[in-house]
Amino acid sequence: MSDSAERTESESASTERDGQSAESARAAGTERPLLEFDEIDKYFGETHVLKNVSLDVPDGEVCVVIGPSGSGKSTLLRCANRLEEIQSGEIRLDGQSISAKDADINRLRQRIGMVFQSFNLFPHKTALENVALAPRKVKGMPKEKANERAADLLDRVGLSKQKGSYPNQLSGGQQQRVAIARALAMDPKVMLFDEVTSALDPELVGEVLGTMRDLADEGMTMMVVTHEMGFAREVGDRIVLMADGEIVESGEPKQFFENPETERGKRFLSRLL
Amino acid sequence: MAETYSDGTTTDGTGEGFLNDRTLKWVGVAGSALFTLVIAAFLAYIVVVQVNFALLVEVFQPQFVDALYTVLTVVVVGSVLSVTAGVIVGLARVSKTTFTRSVAKGYIEFFRGTPLLFQLAVVFFGIPALWPSGQFPFQNFAYPAAIIGLTLNHAAYIGEAIRGGIESVPDGQMEAARSLGMSYIQSMREVVLPQAWRNALAAIGNDQVILVKDTSLLTFIAVPELISFFRNVNSTNFDAWTPLLLVAIGYLAITVPMGMLVRYLEARADPAGRGDR
């Protein structure tokens, strides 16, 4: 009894900064976070890449995961929609297990949008077809309605003129914005961003980050793996620092960037400067 | 001319000997011209001296046309069946299930590792031999045997082409499709296979041209195709070049348009080309 009371308290503490999401969680009568990683372990063969990682992402939070390469941050993100299997622990979306053997993964993935470093647009389809494909095939939306929605989404990411373009006719930044629109087309509850600006020319990074900032402003729950510290600091509600498969520090951006608590955090930041 | 090319440079390997970078083009042209001349002379000699036009007209209809029609029928049916079966073999070949993958691998190893002539013998002579003498239910088994043999054989090659095509589609395509909530089958059908098909088209087209030529082996199981036509005309008229000319024209009449069809399909499947329109 006291145990559960304690947990409730700590959870509400963790969401306290984001008044809105705490409110909506309360309104829904649930106190659990939207996306939960519960003591997960992940191995690639012999290599232990995620070591007993636990992380809660509350509704509406922009959780930015940073860390040196090889620290497991991308793997963590990929586990969240089961592009990677975990060996122990559990990952839940809105209380439903994603990692369970019998999880209806196709259904769960519809609620988790994912944007990749390498865009992964479908090269044989136009921007509009890229966005409209999944709603049509997965949700069975009629073609006209799916196209209409896709056009709206492309408008929203500033690509209303590129609807009929094929991916190879778009710049990297445009492709990545189409990829964001494509993920949004399934009305996800949470969006995962896996180093989405790392493959872009420097002058194109801004437009993609801008789109992500808009999304964050609209209250989208986001988990962002990035090397863009400016974005992390400005848009993130929380910074999670990973190293060697573990979360070594987690805190508010201001706190983290100005005065990291851990030695690891200090070292990571000093290397950035 | 020489000054223009060697201007400002010293020894660039183009300066010595008969065959060098500068003369290569002209050596090529001269060689091609000689080749064309020899072939043209030879063909002219064959057509003027060797080919018996009276016989040519006589055997054209119905023997030659029938043989060509037989080849065409076998090719059309064999193409449709072998491409269909080949896609299935290719999909099995990239299955995540080890058992399915191994079976597909074994299938491909067997049908690529034994001669088509042997496979035709197994189907045409081996299968009927499983029934007691005279009890085999099919009367005219040559055509079904031809189709079965060609389909099984070419499905193996097309399976490998499809596997290569699928493997050359980046993993991120399947991941992106799956992460949108599409099932494996939907992702394959909508995203991976269309791209794999494009990648595999050249190899598939190549194989289908070989399939046309492989019909020549059907003479062995008494299918009245073009080589059988040649043998009949040759043995009854003691004339080699008249039927040979027709046979050559017959095969090329199928394989050349087929190559054009493949190039057309490749251009159509190219998203960049489509986008430029």
C-alpha cells in the first residue's frame, strides 16, 4: 500500500513540470506515463547494449536522448516500436505491452510515429503517395480522403508544392519533412525521432528542427535522439544522457546543460565545447 | 590532331606502339568494319547460293509457322508460370524462417545444378514410369512435361533474381513500412517488392530470353518446335541452310521484341523517369 503511494507520488513529481499533461493524465483517470521502459535489457549477440534501462515519458513531454555514439540511444528508440527485440523487461505504450510476445504490434505501431536518420521514403511513390499509403492500407481509408489528409499534412510541414514530387527530386530537408508528415498520417500518440538531422547538409537542418519544434508546441509527445544540443536545450522538456547502454543522467535541460550532476554528464558536455 | 591530345603532357601511355589510347577507337572501328564485311559476305553467300527459296516457301506454311507458334505458346505459358513461381521462390528465399529459407535454397541448388535436359527427362520419362506400363493417364504428355520442366527450372533462376532484388532494397524501407503499422505482407507488396522487381527486371528479362532458347531442348521430348522443324526439313530435303535461316529468324523474332519489352518495363518502373514526365 505504502509502496504504491510512493510510486504515485514520484510519478506525479516527474510530470509536475508539465502541468498540462499531468492534468490530462488526471482527467483520464490514469497516472501512468504514455511510454514506459521498464528495466529493459538488450543484447546484440554477446554485446550488452541496453543495461537495465528504465525511462518514463509522460504525455506531452519532449524527451531528448543524447550521448556519445554507441551509447545505445538509437537502440533504445528502436526498441520502443519493436524494430529491435528486447531480451528482458517490458516496454509499454499507454499501459499496453509492446514487448510482449503476443502484442498486436501492427496495431501498436500505428500509435507510434517513427522518423529515421536516412528518411526511408518510398522512392517509387510521390510525396503524397508516401504519406497516404499507410492510412489507406492499414486503416482502410478511401483513397480520396487519404490523399486529402496527406495534402493537409504536407501543407503543415510546408511542402504543399511538392505533393507530386518523387523523393529523389526533393532535398534532404524536404524528404525528412515528408517523412515526418508520413508518420503523422497515422495519428500517432508519440513520435520517435532517430537522429533525423544527422544525414542533412548543415543548411537544411533548421527547416527540419523547425517542423519538430512546431510539433512540440502543439503538445505532441516526442522522444528525440539527437546531436543537436541547441534543439535539445530549447525544445526539450527533459534531457536523458546515455552512456554505455545506461541512463547516466536525466533532468531538465537548463539544469543539465548548466550544472550536470554526474561526472559523466560533465565530461560529455565538456567534449561538446 | 596529335598535338591537341598530347598538349602539355609528357608520357601518358598514349604515345607508343600500334595499340594505344589514341588509336584504340580506330582499331575498334576497323575491327568492326572487317567483322561486318565478313558476316555480310557470308550471309549473302548463304542466301544467294545455299538457300532454296522454293523450298523456303514450301516449308514456311504450315511447318515453320506451326513450330514458331508452338515455341511462342510454350514461352508465354512458361514465362507466366516461371515468373509467378520464381517470385514465390524468391520470397521463400528471404524468409525469416530458417526451414522455409533452406527449402528454397535446396530447390534453387537442385534446379540450377542439374541440366535442363536432365530435368526434362525426369519429367517426361521418369514421371510416366511411376505408373505400371501403359497406365499413365496423359496421352499427349510432351507439352505438359515441357511446361513443367521449363517452369521448375526457370523458377529457380528467377527466384535468385528476386532474392537479389529484395536484398538490394535497403532494410530501412521495410522498417519504415512496418513502423507505420503495415504488416509484413503489406510492406512487401506495397514497398519492397515493387523496388525489388525493378532491381531484378534486367536479370529476369535475361532469364526469359534464355527460356526462349531453352525451348530448343524440347526437341528431345518430341515437342514439334523449331529445332524439330529443322531436323524434319533437313532429313527429308537434304537441305541445311534453308531451314537454318528460318530457325534463326524464328528465335530472333521472339527474343528481340522481348528485349525491347524488358527495356520498356525498366524505364516504366524507374521512379525518376516517371517523375520527369
